[in-house]
Amino acid sequence: MVKLICPDAPNIPWQDKPAGFANSPLWRYSGNPVIGRNPHKDVARIFNSAVLPWENGFIGVFRGEKTDGVPSLYLGRSDDGIKWSFDEDRIPFVDGEGKPFIPVYAYDPRLVEVEGAYYIIWCQDFYGASLGIAKTEDFKTFTRLENPFIPYNRNGVLFPRKVNGNYLLMSRPSDSGHTPFGDIFISESPDLVFWGKHRHVMGKGGGWWQDLKIGGGPAPIETSEGWLLFYHGVANTCNGYVYSFGGALLDIDNPSIVKYRSANFLLTPEEWYEERGFVPNVVFPCAALGDAATGRIAIYYGAADSYVGLCFGYAQEIVDFVKERSKLSESDTELGIR
């Protein structure tokens, strides 16, 4: 029996599996998209956003594509994780002295709790696309930390606890364009300032849907089978890029080692809000909420760079799916250092 090693969260969004559902352990919320177009003043689209339980409801950090085309991060709140209200202004980041320190642009956030503090990781301008990190304990003051890496890098994913005494951060080195390459790496830090012990986790390939590039999705969920990682993969078709997402299980003590990795996608664009939008044919996971008591998992994903969707699954069925369809390469199973 697969066990989720995380707090109980009985109020996460949930909808039972439709009768006769097959082909994947994940099913979509029938009310998708949960966030539509023009959701906020001067914001045309919200997508690729991160959510966590907070107090008696939920809080989220949302990628808001403003009507002038510049992406920024907004704070949102919800009682049920489905209906959202947003702060009018973008998140007021400050530096270590409390002075305003707003990113030039910011997009694709992840939101992770580690030892009682909450961390936002996003992609921003650091003389090129790179990663930013900020810390908050009350969702009122957001203090930016040192940028972990030089350009170019994207898809920063912080683990929800330290491993062997260090923080762990996954990333996907990139370039200044639409990255024609992309493997996932992992790095360690004792203090969230100095990063090293870089290791390769896994590369593109292993299925048509992830042949062009891959990148980490939500913070991994700790399970009795290892770290459950949802990640996106990109295929280059005759009609353009297609973003799907799949699953993998990483070794609990050495997460650079991949134990299982599904050759099949878990979710691929099939519904209108995934196939039609500002960037068509995209599903892009950024948040996964687990409930230890029931094994339920709710995943928030960006759809067609225009909407936010929800899908659901049980940890047992997801892990079984990944293990039964696993296809590993040599670089997946090695420690990741050469």
C-alpha cells in the first residue's frame, strides 16, 4: 500500500472518478477551467500557478499575464481551492532590508512549505532567464533571497523537506530562447544561498511526448515508494509544440536516482481549454496537493497558457501506473555525477 508522507488535508478539492474512466490514473475536474480569461484588473490570463493549504482554506501564487504582456506574480485566496479572489496589486517583494525589490518580470511560480516557512520559486530576469526565490511566513511580507543560479535556468522546484541536512532544488538549465534542450538537475544548499553538489536527475526521451525537453512540475510528494515527481514533457510535432505531463519516482535519500519513470503521459491536451488558447496544446503542472489519510492528490495545471485546470487521482493508482509502464535509461538510474 502506497502511503503519502505529508499532512492530512481533508479539504483539498476533489471530485470522484467518472464511471468507465480509463487510460490514465488522473481525471479532470468537470468544472474546468477553474480560472478563466481576464480574471483580474489589467490581467488577461492566469495560468501556471502554485497553491497550498493555508489556515482554513487555500492560498496561491499566480502567474498573471498582464494586458501589457509582462508576466507578474499575484497572490490569491480561496475557501475551497476552486473559486479564487486575487490581491489587486502584484506581490510586493522586498530585499533583506525591507526595501521594495520587484522583479522585472516573473512567471511559472512554485510554492513550497519547508520547516514552517513558505518559499516561492519562479523564473525571472537576472540578465537573462534565471530563478528567483522569496520567503514568507505570513503571506504579508515577501523577502527575496539570493538568486540560486546564473542564467540560464527555469523550472525551479524546491523539495518540501531537507534531505541529508540540505535543501534540495531541482532546475532545468536552458538558454535565452525556447530551449531546444532540457534535462532536469538537482542541487543542494545548507542555507538557501550557496548551491552546489549538482547532480543530473533525468533527461528528455523515453516516450514521444517528452522527446524535445522536460522540466520539473510541482514540489515532489514524499511517499513510501520514494519521491513522487510530476513533470512536463514537450513533443515537437508537425503542428508545433505539445506539452503533456508524466510521473516518476525518485530515490528517497538520493533523489538524483530515478527508480521508475512512466513512458506514458499522465495528462495530455485533449479538452478545448487545453488545445485552444494563447499557446495551444499545453498542460503544465505547478502544484500538487496530497491528503495522507485518503491518498487523494489534486493537481493544478496551466492550460494553453490561458487558464488554470484541476485534475485528481489516488496515490496508489498513480504509483502503480508509473511502475507498470516504467522505462528507464542509464542516465536515469545513475547517481548523476560524471
